[in-house]
Amino acid sequence: QVQLVESGGGLVQPGGSLRPSCAASGTRFRIYALGWYRQAPGKQRELVAHISSASTTTYVDSVKGRFTISRDNAKNTVYLQMNSLKPEDTAVYYCNGVGSPPPWAWGQGTQVTVSS
């Protein structure tokens, strides 16, 4: 059974940076495309960045140029470097595989709050 544990969120001022991480256990991590999702209050969860098994990356327009997804297969961990944060980036951030629906049960997520 795959377990996902997100960490590294927090409260940051507009323009600041955070680097959440997600550790996965119970799967052959390296063979999967992985994604970072977010869910803001009152909104549906959305996929904001994903990385293929070959480390090709894709971003939604709203985070392009500000967020960078990366993976460390040796540590079974995926990261999301978030720079130039905006209040509209406030959400709970989750990782999962890429699919419809995503392949694994959701973790608890990590809260990111951007506010002055």
C-alpha cells in the first residue's frame, strides 16, 4: 500500500519562497510520473505541476516560471520549489501519481498560506 507524506508548507509573505516535499513508500517510485496538486478553500483540487519518470516537467500557466518540480528517486521523494509566491497560491498542497483518477490514496497534504 502506497503512503504519501507531505511536509514543508507554512506561512510566507507575498514574494517569498517555500519548498514542500513528499515522501512515498510502498511503490516502485521511479517508474511513475508524479504530480503536485493543490486545493484552495471552496475550489476543486488541481494539478499544478508534474514530472515524468524521465524527469520531463510540465506546469499550469498560473505557476509557470515560479514553481519547479523535481524528484529524487533514491529517496523516493518529490519536491516543489515555489518562488515569488502570491496570495492566490494559498492552498493545501498534495502529491500523487498522475492519472484520472490519481493512482494512490491522498496524504494529509501540507498547508501553504501566502499573506502579509
